[in-house]
Amino acid sequence: MKIEKLSEDKKAGKLSLLIATEEVFANTIRRIILEDVPTLAVEDLEFKDNSSALYDEMVALRLGLIPIKTDLKSYNLPGKCKCAGAGCAQCQLQITLKANKKGYVFAEEAVSTDPKCTFVFPRMPVVKLLAKQKLDVTMTAVLGIGKDHIKWAPGWAYYYAEPVLKVGKVEDPEKVMEKCTDGVFTLKGKKLEVNEDKVKNSQLLELYADLDSGITLEFTDKIVFHLESWGALPCKEILAKSADILIEKIEEMESMI
Ligand SMILES: [Zn+2]
């Protein structure tokens, strides 16, 4: 199987690949990423104090959805841990968040028992406190999978067939340029030029093909695969883990036959 990297932005957690494969394989990897690649997320909370405007449940929901940097080598899924789900240092970590100052409480104020595994986005607001209001909460984060709750999904993955945009005799290039907001075309004199590096990321190709009969859209049998990490794991680790899980699933099936 041939894989070509189209673009990678490590800081934004985005990776685009061109894969010579069948759709069913791309979809299998996509579903494993969304449903089976584990990450850490807050699961249990103990509120010692919460006099903010938000109910405990709302603060809990917000904290549960903040991504946590995940170390897959050091943590086990609670169901697969030696402690048999009782809870130990290999399957959970504690995070405490204490605040009593007026203003926003940010994710960076939380303190984790594992300095490698902290909230990904420091400036993510949790709640806003008025004067004399307090928040004191202890959280337990565990590994989990997106199939059980979306908070454990590592990111978003999607794919489509590789598009090929052909430009012949365009009747009204200016009309096309008016609608072109993603840099696919440049107007040179009265002629449209295609910026090939923008084509594979464009969501507007069908619109362009509908606008003018001089523009045609075709698809190859290759797949453009996009992965956007929510920060818990780097894109490459998400892909590598999804491949490991696929192999595990196949071996499990083999042993059942
Ligand atoms: Zn354990």
C-alpha cells in the first residue's frame, strides 16, 4: 500500500495523506480512530467547593471534555489493568483544581499527579468566578475509548476520493473567482489557473464544476485521508495505534475461527 504525505501541521495537530487503497480500508481505520484508540479523560470528580454560577454537573461536563496529554505506554485501560478495575497508578491519575480569585479559571491552574499528563490547552476557560466565589475539585482521569464516550476520542478523521479538477474553456472566469474562497483558482488575465496544492483540501470543487461547463471534476481510485488530533496524542501515534488495534482485532478473530 502506497502512502504519500500531503501536508502535516504538528502544532495544529493536522495530517493529510494520499493513500492508494480501497475505501473499505480507509473507513476501517477512520472508525478505529474514532471508536477504539484510547486517550485519558476526566471520569470521576469530587467537589469540595463550588460556589460558581455553574452547577457541579456542568463544571464536571466541561472538565471531562478538556483533552489531556496521553501517555499510552504508562497507562492501561481500567478493564485490562492488573488491579482489575479497582484503580491504581497504572490506570488512573488525579488532577486537582483550586481557585478562589475573581475572573476566569483556566485549565492551566489544574495540577496533575503525573506532570506528563496535563490538560492540553492551558488557556481553555473552565468557569468564571465572581468575588468570594470558590472552586475546589479533585478529578480522576482514566483511559477510555470513543465508543463509550466521545470525550475519549483522540480526534476527527475523514476521507474522500482523490479529486482531479480540469479546466477547459471557462465562459465566465470572474463568476468562478467570486465564489472561490479557498485559493483553488487564480485569475491570470482572463484565464483561470488551478493551484494544484489547494485542490485536495478543497470542499468546494463540486460547486466550481456546477458553475461552469468548462470546469470538470473527476476522481481517481486513491483516497485523501485527513486526521485532526484534539491534542491528547500526536497524529502519527493515533495512526500507529489504530493499526495495532486493527491487527489485534484480526488476530482475535483468527483465534475464534
Ligand atoms: Zn489499575
